[in-house]
Amino acid sequence: MPTRVHEFAWPDRVVVGTIGLPGARTFYLQVRAGTQLVSVAMEKQQSALLADKIDEILDQLRTVEGNPHSVPTTTPLELIDNDQLEPVQEQFRTGAMSLGWDPTTAQILIEAYPIIDADAEGNDESLNEDDVDVPEMLLVRMPVGTARAFAKRTREVVGAGRPACPLCGYPVDADGHSCTFPEV
């Protein structure tokens, strides 16, 4: 069965945002081009790692003699996006992701794949075709400035969660915190 690819070659918007209160937030990678809008759920750690790795790639590209891809050191002001997520209709929950660089278009590539149900993989029973989900993936290409802005916003979204306890480092919930820091 062919994979349904949600592809965005030059997106109008690509952001990570959340729905819910700190401690119970759901993270989404949301991409829009024209009227096409896709939102995939992610883990907080996936979001943080994605931002870090994008910045690593961009920082390495900046070291190329003459900076031929015009990689910005900081986020270009005109690309800052602090708006809320657009209405979310979750396409899938992200499992595996890959990140890359396309030198022919000077774009960062993000591929996101859904979590695969291990039980469904080994099931040999005949299935009704209407019950089978079409495999899908998200493919996003971002120019270097957009990628820098994406990484900055993602770090800010990840950091906007619950504050850490100064003693034990665990998150402090709004309804209290039972510190596990040992007495000295």
C-alpha cells in the first residue's frame, strides 16, 4: 500500500505549539501552505531535540567558507512567529523522525512518521480494507531563516512549561509539590 505523504516544499508556516496547561500539554508540529494544514502530535522531548539538532545543522553550515547558504546567526525578525496554533486536527502521533539537509534547495528537511502499533504489524488475520489505515508521513522543507525561527520558537515553547524545583529539579505542579530532595 502506498504511503500518503503530507509534503510541504515551501510552507507558509511551520511551528511547534501546545494545547493544554503546563504538566498536561500536548505538543504539535503544525505546518500550513495555503489551505493545506497538517498537525502531528509530538512528545516534549522530541520537540526539544528537533530544535537542538536544527540549530546544530545550521551552525555547521555557517562555518562553510563564505556562508554560501546565507545561514543567519540569529532569528530574522521578520520570521518570528508567536501566534497560537491554528485549529488542530491531529493527523497522527509522531514516532520516528529524521532530519536532513538538501543542498540543492538550501533547505532543512524534517520527516515525521506515525507510531506503529506493534500488534497490528504481526496480525495475519484478513482485514476489511475499510479498517486498514493508509500509512502516512509528514515531509517538511524549510529555508534556513525559517528553520532558525522554528528552532527558537520551539525552545521557547518547550521552556514555557512547569518551573523546576530549585532543590530536587523535578517539575512543580500548580497544585503543589512534594520535594524529594534529601536532608543534609
